Amino acid sequence: MDFVERIDQLLKEKNLKRSALCEAVGIDSTSISVWKKRGTIPSGDVCLKIAEYLGADVEYLITGRQKKERENIRPGDGGFSFIQTLSALQSEIDRTFQAAIGALKK
């Protein structure tokens, strides 16, 4: 299952529409179809917004792995540094997002 398929699955589970997601996240209504066609994922900030809207973990959307699965990965398993990189990216996105929210409130 790829990024877009995971989004679609979560939308279906929550009885939500792609159009509502796009509006809430602030992306063009064709964006998700373009990601699927090209086999790409959006920027980190968009991934975070999508994850928050869907009540999902960014790592799950990108990799398909749940946090529980990540905890079982050890160095040398082939995915450890990738997971560490994603975690660091998510932390940086969180800090940047919170800073932006704080700036908007002022």
C-alpha cells in the first residue's frame, strides 16, 4: 500500500471525502491524484497537516509502519536509519509548525 492508498483507507474508515481533506489542508483538489500518478509524496508540512486531519501518524502515512512496529526495529534491520530520519524530520516539522502558529497568534 502506498501513501495515497493509506490516505484513502483512512478517509474511508472515517467516512470522509478527499475534497474535505484538500480543503482542510489547503491543497488543490487534484494534488492527491497527482501524487498517486507520479508515485510521490508531498512536502513534510503537508504530510503533517494530512496526518493531523486524519488523526494518523506521519510515519504511518509515509512508510505504512505503525509506531509499535518501529519500536521493534533495531540497528542493522535495514530500516533503522530511515526511521530515525523520519522521526527527526517529524520533530523538526512539529517545531516549525508550532513556531508558525505562535507567530500567527501575535
